[in-house]
Amino acid sequence: MKQTKIPVDLILESMAKSAEDAQKRVSKASDVLLGDLNTALATTPYEVVYEEDRVKLKHYFRSETAENKLKIPLLVIYALINRETMLDLQADRSVVKTFLSEGIDLYMMDWGYPTRKDRFLTIDDHVTGYINNAVDFIREKHGIPKINLMGICMGGSFCVMYSALHPEKIKNLVTTVTPTNFDTEQGLLHVWMRNLDVDKMIRAFGNIPGDLMNLGFLLLNPARLIIDKYVGFSENMDNKDFVENFVRMEKWIFDSPDVPGETFRQFIDDCYKKNLLIQSKMYLGGKRVDLKKLTMPLLNFYGKFDHLVPPEACEKLVKTVGSKDVEDICLETGHIGIYVSSKIQRQFAPKIAQWLRERDQEDIIVRQAKTARNLPAAAGRQKPPAKELIKPSSRRRRQPAAKSKSSLMQKIAEAI
Amino acid sequence: MPEDNKQNKESDFPFPPWLKASMEVWSNITKTIPKPDFAEAEKQSASNNRLAEQWQRNVNLMKSFSKLMSEPEAAATAMKAMNTLPEIIFKMAKSGWEASFQLQKNVLEKAGKIRRHTEAYNFDNIDQETFKVLTDVYEKELRQYFNIPPLGLTRFYQERFNKFLDKQNTFETKVAEFLSIIYLPIEKSFKALEEKLQAMAKEGILPKEVKENYAIWLKILEGHYMKLFQSKDYTDALHDTLEKMEDYLLAKDEAMRDFLQFFPVPTNKDMDELYKELHLLKKRVKELEKNIKSA
């Protein structure tokens, strides 16, 4: 029988070297961890321009002298799970900063931290209540009939619902990692949610605790999110930049507001269990959410490796809406990677800005026509109504982005 | 024969002589207490009189009890009743021991089966016998004591508290089971890593770096987790754990309500009712505001 030759000496030598490296790293890491660390997130300046209950509307400052300014403001609606600070995680990877430098007049909804008193708030309260009021506020402030709307994850679903109920107020719709088709076996979340006794859950918890949901998300990939992530941290904890970025990410991930009970119930029952949204059978405040009424231009982003909202949950939307100007973009990343991965950053936010810019010019004409009809206050400033331009029909499908070697932070972002 | 029986009963039951002696002592003490002087008694406070009366009543009660207990038949009956108490305690202890032995036996059996059951990437019929036995033991042997119907004025409070303890135990058992399932892929991944390294060693391509070994293990582990999460057993365990957690929280809330009401602090139920009313009122106000604006 042939004996296997194992290079024991080499293995031992390698282990000794690893131990030596680790010792050096720990020594240097103590300087980093005990020193001053800049781990602040969401540092781009803004002002709160509208408040209602726990909800705040942030308005970011853009350079008013810049030449590339877009005329129609953009309202970003984040999910009720985790916080919108993810879009401004760090200066060199901030969707907010990119939007501002691209000349977008940016508003963002901060859902705040729901308390027990918010447990009876439904999706209807969020969509036709808070979102509608914020949209009306921006329309009135700018004296325009329509604004641009962008939704993220569950916030995207809310935007789809809102735009279907109020197409007259939305100029362009951007949906990112937005679940609309819940009848899929691709994501574990979809499989697990289907058999959830949501009534009992609401009775027991009131609001759904953010920590409980976070635990659920960690359990979707424990090897990466509970083990490898921290092994990666220990290997790089002597690198100040890495530590700062890592801590920022940790701060964001575990900053999880609770989800109002009734909203959660409605989302699970109507969407995850009955899949009503994509079938245009969902009702909000007694009104049917008919996706055929989504006649505005639609840009739909999703992640190829998104295990929370898999491609199958997103890609049906463009085929269902009434608009002819739709575009589907599938990026080779995960759920959060779209917003925080430096590689994807270069494709994502600039693409949105460019897409909006192409439709911003058209809107001036539309705006003048609509303003004349809908907003009597602006009538004094109106120009003669002009014909709406014919929009390009670009039913483009998936545009896979190139994949390069990922950094650890990127890997983490993709694993989420 | 009846005489013998009587003798036996007396020897079985040592209390009559002790009762007799104790009775004599207390009677003598009572005798030493001066008889009440009515003129003096009027001067005494009402509470002192009541104390003397109560003392006399207790001595009389003790006398009659002693007399009764000196009858061997009565003493034997009382003894029999008292004997049932240790019987109950013994029965409880017995079921506890049996449960413990059963569990230990199962754990040992499971320990012997560890290697046999660690089959890579296979999570069908997860071997969770230990936890099934633990749950079984709890449900069959121990839970019954929480279900003894409480009596009296505080019965509902006791019932709610017992329910809370019961649900807490059930939840803890479920959590232990769920954690053991979550640990399974780690157990299996080490076995799979061992096999893989053996195969690599045979080919002479054994990784030299610790990092390489870690990367191989992590990939195996991730694969195992993905496989586990898709299994029905895992989904069932997840839902079951969540359900037991909810049962526990609801029971805790109910038991807590009793304490909070006692203090008095508004309970979640009280606040929820208030919040609901507030929510509906706010909605109406907003609707009215809109109507006024648009009018």
C-alpha cells in the first residue's frame, strides 16, 4: 500500500508564521482599537423639512450654483426594516453624495423608530398617509404636479403601491431590490414567511422587534454573517480604515427599528402569503392597487445574488405595469451590495441620475402643462401648454454588470 | 385479636403519649393563670380580655383534639392521611428520577450514534431524539403538576402563573432543540472536512496554510447550512420555536398583568386599547382636516 506523504514540516512552519503574524496584528490592532476612530455614518448635511408623528422628511443640501441640476426633485423611500442611513454609510461610498453631485434635489423619508403606539399603523397609513403627505409637501414646495420617486426594498413596494394609486403625482419611478412577486421558492425568506402564524406573532410582540428580524437575517447565512465576517475583522483589525468601515457597517446593520405590527401583518398576509400586489388584487384604504396604472417611466434594479429579495421577486414588475418606458437592471451583487459596494456604486447611483436626467428635460414641458391644469397657485407663472414628448420605449432587460475580485467589505455587503 | 390490633396501632403511632404529656403541661400552665376578676376585668382593655378568651378556647380545642387522638382508631386514620403526603412527594420524585434516567439513557445512546448520523449534506430526518425525549418527559411527567387546578380566591392568579412557568419550560426546551439543529452543520462540516483532507492528502495536495483549510471548511459549512435551511425539519423547528416563544411571551404578559395591576401600573393591554383609540381618532381628525381643506 502506497503511503501518503504529508509535508508536516511545511505545515508546522506555516502555522508558526501565522501565529507570529497574528501576534503582530493583535499588537497593532490594540493601537487602532484604543485610538480615535471615525465611525460616524450619515454625515451628509440635511435639514428636516416636514415631520409627522415619528416620520421625518430630510432634505439634503445640494450646490445651487451647480450647472448639472435636475429640475424635478427625487424622494427616496427606504424600507421599514433597518434605516435609510445605509445610503450614506461613508463619504466615499455614499449614494446620497453621488446623487447630490449629480445635481439631484434629494429628499429622503426617515421612518424613525416605531413604538408600541404605532402598532396599529397599516400599510395604508404609510402609503396613502405619510408618503402621500410627503409627496404633497414637496409638490407644493416646488410648485410642481409630479415628483420623482425611488423606493428601496419594502419601501420600493410601498412606492409601487403609491404610484399605482396616485400616478398623477409621480413623474418617474425607480425601484431597487423591490419585492413585488412573492410567489417564489428562490429566497428562503419567502419560504419561511409563508407558514408564519402572523396573527399570533402580532399578539405576542405588538410590533415586530428589529432584533428578532436581524437574528432571522443572520440565520439566513450564519457561516458568512456570524463566523467569516468576524474572522475577516480579526484579520484586518490592525487596519484603521477597515475597522472604521466595518464598525460603520455594524452600526447600520444592528440599528433596527421595530416594524409596526399591523403593517407587518398586512405585508405578510397580502404579499408573502397571497401574492396580491403583482396580481393587482391588493387593496389599500378600500382602493385597488392596479399596476396597470403605473404608466410613468420605470427603472427597476435588483441583485443577482440577493437572497432576501431574489431576482424572481423583482423582475416580474416591468412586465406587469402599464408603462412602455421600463428598464430592468440586474447587478451582480447582493441585497445591500447595490448601495454599499464601491464597485457597484460606480454603476448604480450615476445610472439613476442619468436616467432621471434624460427624463427631466421632458418633464419641463409636461410640468408646465400639468401645472397649468392642477395648481392654480402657479398659474401666474405658467407658460402656454405644450405637447408631452413621446418617451422612448426601452423595454430593456437585465444588464449584468462585470464581476471583479471582491474585497472583504464587498463580500460582507454581498452576503447580506 | 382486637386487643392485639389495638396494641399494634398504639405502637405504630407514637403521638398519643406525646399528646397526653403535652396536654398535661399546657393544662398546668393554664391553671397557674389567675382566674379573671370581673371587677378588674372591666378595667382591662377589651384586647386583653379577648386574648384570655382566645387562650382558653385554644386550650379547650387542644384538650378535645388530645382526647380524640387518644382513641387508636382515630389516630390510625389521621396517620393514614398523613402517610399520603410523603406518598405524593415520593411519586413526584419518582417521576422526576425516571425522567432524568430516561434522558440520560437517551443522551448516552445519542452519543454513541454521533458518528453514524453525521452524514454530509444530509438533513433528512434529523436525529433529534434527545430533545423529543426531553419534551416528552416534560409533557408527560412534569407538566401535569402545572395543570393541577388551583383553588380558592387566588385560583386565577395561580393558574396564570403556572401557565407562564409551563410555557417558559416548553420554550426553553424548544430553544435547546433549535440550537442543536443550528449546530448540526458545524458537526457535519468537520466530518466532511476530515474526509476532504484525507482525500487531498492521498493526492498529495494537502493545504499548507491554515487559511486555506479555513476557506475549505467555510465553504463546506455554508453548503451544509444552505442544505439544512431548505429542509422541512428545519423550517418546522424554526416555526415551532417561534410559536413556543410567542406562547411564552403571551403567558408572561398575562402573569405580568396581575403584578402590574396590583401596583397599579398600566399593562400592555390597557395601553394597546388606548393606542388603538388614539390611532382611530387621529385618522378621523386627519380625514376631517383634509375634507375641510378641500371644501
